[in-house]
Amino acid sequence: MKNSNNQQSLNSISRHFNSNNLQLIRFLSYFIFLAFGVTIGIIISFYLKTFNLSFQFTQFSSQKESQIPSPPLQPVVYNSSLNHTHIGLKKFIEPSHVVHDLSDDELLWRASLSPKIDEYPFDRVPKVAFLFLVRGPVTLAPLWEKFFQGHNGYYSIYVHSNPSYNGSEVESPVFHGRRIPSKKVEWGKFNMIEAERRLLANALLDFSNQRFVLISESCIPLFNFSTIYSYLMNSTQNYVMAYDKPSSVGRGRYRIKMSPTIKLRQWRKGSQWFEMDRKLALEVISDRTYYPTFEKYCTGSCYADEHYLPTLVSIKFWKRNSNRSLTWVDWSKGGPHPVKYVRPEVTCEFLENLRNQTCEYNGNSTNVCFLFARKFLPTSLTRLMRFAPKVMHL
């Protein structure tokens, strides 16, 4: 009887336990189902919000599309040779070509870049940049070729000619490939200054160029290359002629509208045929004060080519300027143009006289004052080729 009662008690406990388990299982099932539903709801809600935001942004972009221009697509050019070619520093500091597609503004900006570290991280041979401002061919090229012969690596040549020149004449090897992108130049016009700055800027791209000489098509050297190179490299001065001339061809060309940027007492006159160092050349092409004033007001009979550099240098850089030109010219006959020399007038005695003058060089007296001379016409070339080698030891 007692065993029967125990068995009933166990059965009762078992039924109660099973009943509790079923309730727990049902509760857990409801909880899992609820959690699953909430999760699905959150995911759907987030998706709908994202879709709505994306749709609104698309509509906004479509509305603004006509107001905001799309950036131009740039073609991607892949050059497989770059994987095998290493470009050294020399390629950047001494460009071998002078032809480029830069605008004047781009050229001047690029040329104005200058390193802040004075020491050069490479073996450098300083060069003289000869800037030929000509109409067409370099008419006295055979003489210049003889002058440059045997001195490769110590000079650079840049030629600015009128775009109308088609290069039909056979060019001397020393000038081959040295014509820079040029624009029209007219005597006495402001575009003469533009051409000079264009020449300087192209030469400044080569970091080895340290002295800069402006040469005309009628210029000749008066000494051999070694003498001129040594003279320029050892000079402590720049050679920009600048003087005050109280006459109609001096102060009379001043324009009152240039004031207050340029005052009458600062106005200077001089030869456009300059020689300068790299520091001054950088200042000339970077000038954003006096250049625009000349461009706007120095027109017509103002003759900017005779006044811009003398005035600029006298105002800002006079301490290192010699106030004289290294290019001899004869103004003895008066008039707007200097004396022109033709074949019969070229003699050994004449050239020797040009070579022997008296002036100051680095604070001392010297008889080497002019390194170049003008104006020599093409007809004088045969006699120059005969006498110059003897006189100049070419």
C-alpha cells in the first residue's frame, strides 16, 4: 500500500514537471519569435530610410546638374617605358629642349621657382645664357659659331624670332633647335619687353645658367669666349644702363598716370641690351608692380624698351648695378637709330679701338669695358670673319 502511494506521488511530480517544461518552451519560442520580428523590422526600417535619402540626393543632384559643370575628363595615358626608365636630377635642372606648349603666364610662373637651399647637390658648371632677339635668321651666325667653338657646356643659346619667320634659310649648327616659342615683336613697342622676359624665363628653366646676355641680330663679340666667360662669372655687378635725361627723349617720355607707382624722379633711360645675373633675372620675370604700370601707360612714343629695365633696376636693385651696358653702340650721328656698319668699315684697327676703353670693373679701373658691339649689317660678315680671329684670338 505504501509503495502504491509512492508511485502515485512520483507520477504526480512527473506530470507537474512536464507541464512546467512545456510552458518554458512556449515562453522561449514566443520570445525568440518576438526578437526575430523586431530585428526584421529594424532592418527593413533602416533600408527604407537609406533608400529615401539616396532618392532625395539623386533628385537634388539632378536639379543642380545644370548649375555645376562637370569636370572635364582627362585621358589617362600609360607609358610602359616609365617602369624601366629612371629620370635623374639632371633632366630637371638642364632641359635639353627649348620647345614647349606653355603659355607666357605658365612659363613665367615655372621659371620663377627658385630653390631655398644655396648648395647644389650635384657637380655644376655655371653657364652664360646668350639670348638672341632677332627678326628671322641670325645673320652673323658664322662668326658666333666660331666664337662658341670648343666651349660646349659653358653656354646656352636661346633665339626669339618673329613667328612669321619660317626658317627657310639653312641654320648654323650651333643655333639649330634653339628657337623658343615666340610672339610678334615691333620696334619701340611694349611687346619688346614681353620678348625679353620670355627669353629670360626660358633660360631660367636651366638652373645651370647664371649670367644672361641679351644679343641682337647685329651684335658681334669683341673678345674670345674664355675672356667674356671669365669677365661675367667673376663680376660682382649687373650691367643695365640707367641714367636720368632731362629732355624730350628722357623725362619727356614719362607718363603722369604712372604715379604714384613710378614718380618722375625715379624715371630712367638706357640701352635695352643688358647683362645680368640669375638673381636679378628672377626679379625681372617676377615683377608684378612696375611691369603692369608700364604695360598700361607706356605706349606710343614712350618706348618701354629704353625705360622699363633702367627704371625697375634703379628703383629696387641699384646697389649691385653698374649703370652701364657691355654692348658698344655709336650714337654720334643722332637720330632714333645708331650708326650701322657695313663691310668697308670693318678693319683690325677699328675692332681694336672698340676693345680698348676705360671703365670700372669690380671697383677697379680696367680697359676691358665692352664685350659686344652693334650695329653690324650682314654685308660686314666677310671682313669680320677675316679680321675677328686675328684680333680676338678665336
